[in-house]
Amino acid sequence: MNINQVGIKKIIRLVLTVAVLLLVVRLCTSNLGSVINLPGGLGQESSNDSEGSGGWFSPKGQTGGTTSNVDELDIKELEREMGIGTNKGPATTTTTTTTTTTSSASSPLAFKGIPMTGTLSVFGTELVKAGFKNAGNGTYTGDFAGYSGCKITPSGNNPVQEVRVDFPVISDWDALEKAYDSLQASLTQKYGIEPQTSSGSNVAVYNLPNGTITLDADVKDRSTWHVILKYANSLSLATPGTLGRNPIDDL
């Protein structure tokens, strides 16, 4: 074997060795890129990208090693804040408002915290528990809205349809007007609405979702001037009035 033949064989072995090495490097780069640190950061983007993280932001409290589950939660939170996606805030708010309105409309009108439901007998029993005295003939007497000696007259049966309060007689016009205005202010504050009134009339009507409250001043005869207050289960007009210690507690 001459010198030229030996040199050619060495060259062939070198070429084959280099080719094998290049093939190994190529396989390592494509299959093990996520664990091999290559120049320029190559081989480090396949793991998280395959999870769909996007790579533009990390979930709150995370600085690296994000998971697809955490990313999904973060995206849903952003959707809620922006009002997009499947968990939209406005839909939940609308449902809550509707429920509240329905509940308010379905609740019975109450007198001094006593629901106007059931029979007159049961309602009367609750009035006595609240501190009123049974005066006979379906009437009760006691303190109401800061006035003593008020007469309470419930009417209608199963359920109670109306409760009328006759405040004590007031012989002085200025005192009557002051009592009327004070009670009207308290009713407006408690129920949060302005009453319906008409010019030249001493009647103020509060139309509520579950009934009507009417404030009136009986001024037909000076010897019987007094304020009348009526709670009615229907929205029809009534003729009531009131006077008031801390009236909001009763009204």
C-alpha cells in the first residue's frame, strides 16, 4: 500500500467522523433543545409555547415556570375586568337587580314592623305584643311615632287590608301644621321617595311596590283637628295622616 492510498483512507475516515458528529449535534438540537443551552437562547422556547402561554405576560405572583392552568385563570380574570369573554360582569349585575326588585314587590306592607297579613285576630295579637292596648270594637290605643294616645284601627281580613292611625286632637293650627310636616319629612326619609300631592290639598300619598301610605290632616272641625295616617295593601288612594318621638322607628 503506497503513501497516497493511506492518506485517502485517513481523509475518508475524517469526513465520516465529522458527518456523524454533525448528525448527532443536529439530533440533540431538535430533540433536546429545551434542556441544552445553545448560543442566543435557542432551544428554550418549545416547552412553554407548546402549553399555549403566549409568553407576553406571566400570571400574578409568577416570575417563570408558568403552567397552562394558571395562564387560563389569569386570562379569565382579565376578561371579567374588561367585560369580555364568558364571565361578563354586567350579566351578573342585571340578575341581582332583578331579584332585589322582585323581592321588594312581593314583601307585604308592614305597620310598625308587623306584616299586614293573616287575620285581624292574629294581627291584633301582634299589636298587643308591640305595646298597644286592646280598646275593644276592633281598635287599639298606644304610643306611635312619638305621640301618645293614638288610636289604631285595622280593617279587612285575611289578609289585613288597611291600618288607620288617628293621632291626638290638636287645637292649634300651627301645631297641627308642624306635626304634619314633621311626619311627612320622616316618611320621605324612610321610604326614599317624594309623595304625590296636589295644590290646595293636605293629602300626601306614597305609592310603594307593595301598597300605599297616605298622610292627611282632618281639619273639618277645629275641635277635632288631627292627623291621620293610613297603610293600605292596595295602590288605591286613601286618606291618612301622622304625627311624631323618633317617628322613623314606627313609620
